[in-house]
Amino acid sequence: MDIKLNFINLSNDVNNSQIVIFQKNVSTDFDELAVAWKVITNCGRGDNHPFVFPMRTTLSASDADGNYMPQKPAQNGEMFSVSRVASGNVLGLAGASPSSREIQLRNDLRTGAITASVFKDSRLLAQKTGIVPGQKAVFEFKPTLWIGTASQVEQGAVMNSAVLSDINTELTLLGIARADIVMTGGGAGTSAVSYQFKLANVVMG
């Protein structure tokens, strides 16, 4: 079931901060930086911004020749592969993943590295680049969202480590059907406090 979320700005923000929302790939062999899955901009004090976090995940791949393969529905416990067929390179389901918590994508080409991309709501959620033949990308996500303020962050782009190190609020979505995400704090000068993000009006699924 998709999770209906509603961001509410009850802060004293005077800088028109961007709100960035993302997930972290917690698989052990993952060394890439997180992607800004959703960026909320120009959401003034008292404004709210509803959005949906879908259960459905899709997976895509691109190859060294600049080809992008169509997104395919992907669930935890599934293994995909990019292989060469008569028509060229294709992305397909290749059976079960070794872990029921992971989505995996293997490069079964003879030559050329591939990039694996995971999407939620048609927006890029995570990416693994430089997967050489015989290697695989592993994606595992906890049922949580990370949220914080940032500036000059682009939706769908990889965030640098400086931005990521400033964001330390993790909100659990486990069992939730809908909830408000309320931002408080902020301000200017000596009265400024750090931003806080909390779930409110939570309805369990």
C-alpha cells in the first residue's frame, strides 16, 4: 500500500530552505552517495506539500554504449541481469536474489560496464555505476526516509558528502498508511535553533 505523506512547514525558516528527502542503500557493498529522491522548494511558513511514497519500485539499467533499458517492476528478493541477445543488450529478471531483503542486478555482458538505477514514483532513488561484467549491484533499503534542509540540491542528483553529513533525521515508515511530517525550528540570529522533523497524525495501515 502506498504511503500518503504531507510535509508541513511550521518552522521559523527565513532562508526558504530546500527540503530534501531520500533513502539510503544499506547493502554492505554499496559505496555510492545517496540520491536526492524528492526536493521540496519554496514551501513557505504555514504551507504544506502532500506527496506519496509508493510501495512499487522499478529498476533500470544503462550500458557503455549509452543505451537505457526500460524500467521493470522490482521487488526485494529478485535478481535481474543485463545480457546480450540477438537484438542487443536487454534487462531481464534472472531469478531469486541470494537475500530476500535485496534487489540485485548482475552484469552478464562479455564487455562494458553498466549503471543500475532504482526508481520510486518515477524518480531516481539510488544508483550504482561502473558495474563490470561478472559483478552485480545490490540494493537494500530500510522502511525509513531521511529528511533535512539543504541548498542547491537538485532532485534526482547525487548529493555530496557535505550535504549528507548535515542530515541526520531518519523517519520510520513501518506500518504507516499516512502521516504528516512537521518541520519546526529555524529562525535568524541568536534565537535560531536547528530544524526538527517529526511525524504527526500518524494513521497505521
